[in-house]
Amino acid sequence: MTTITDKYMRQMSATTRNYCIVILKSGPNRHREDAGKIIWEHGRKNYQLRAEGVLAIVCPVTDDSDVAGIGIFNASVEHTQKIMEEDPAIQTGILTYELHTCRSFPGDSLPGV
């Protein structure tokens, strides 16, 4: 097992920066007849935000909970809130969201295959 020293922890902690986590939840209108079409457009917006480097990590949640997804934005809480308020799934009440400031290491990513 790798030994992590206090010195290493201080050095690494100094390299972190702020990000914004979005937790998406099922909204009151999640069973609308046109929900699938609206979620498709929500997904299209996520692809656009990824391509622009604003949405660093996007994770749809596929269990049976009310959590619909998690995203980590490379943006301030204020900018992320503006993005979310323009999202068609939020505007129609199919999804709701929570915002949280967090810190992480620039360049972190999910492991590949």
C-alpha cells in the first residue's frame, strides 16, 4: 500500500480548485407524455457543454432512485445555475436540481477500460 504523508497531502491539496456539482432529481412532471423527447434535448445540451469544456463529468444515474444524474461543471455556481435554468428538462419540471461547490484536482477523470 502506498504511504501518504502529511507533506504530500498539503502539496496535493494546494493544487485543487473549485468546481460545481449538480445533482439532478426527478421532477413533478417526470411522467409527462413528452418527457422522453425533452430528456433527449437535455442530453443534447449536455453533449454541447462537454464539447465546450464546461461539463467535465456527466453521469446519468440508472438505479430506481429519484436521483437522475450527477454532473461536475468547470464553472462557478452562478454560471452553472444560469445553464441549468435554461435546460428544457428543468424548465418543464421533468427534472429538478441542487448545486454544490466542491474542490477537486484539475485533470482528474474517470478510469478507462
